[in-house]
Amino acid sequence: MKDQKAELSLDYAIGDVVQQGDPGAIVTGWALSISVKHQNMPKGDGYVYLHSEALPHHSQIGLLQTALDDKSNTILVNTLLEVGRG
């Protein structure tokens, strides 16, 4: 039961963040990849992956790929802007 409450809280929090950035937008799905480190494994790291309930696998992959593409584009644009200033 605690996990369901946490996931519902996460759904609401994500919805609130989206509304602040884009009022009127409706969240249709979300996927999070969270980097973690454990005290008992100081040289290791890992990740936790969470997604909205009933989000199909192909949609999860699509969201993650879109995030990667967006990050790559942002890096490319920032690099080109820096080169143009130099």
C-alpha cells in the first residue's frame, strides 16, 4: 500500500511540475531514470527506473529516447554557440 501511495504522490507531483511549465497540458505518461549510490557499495552505483502505471514498454522507450535526443541537441547547440563566440 505504501508503494501505491508513493506512486500516486509522484503522479500528482509530476502533474504539478508540468502545469507550472505548461498550464493546461495533460500528462499522458512519464518515465524516470534515477541514479543511486549505496553506502555498502562505495565504488558502485546503479539506477532506479520508474514509469507511470500502464505505460506500454514502447512508450517508455520512446520517452527515454526523446530525452536523450533532446539532451544531445542541447549540447550541440551550446557547443556551436560557444564556437561562434570564440
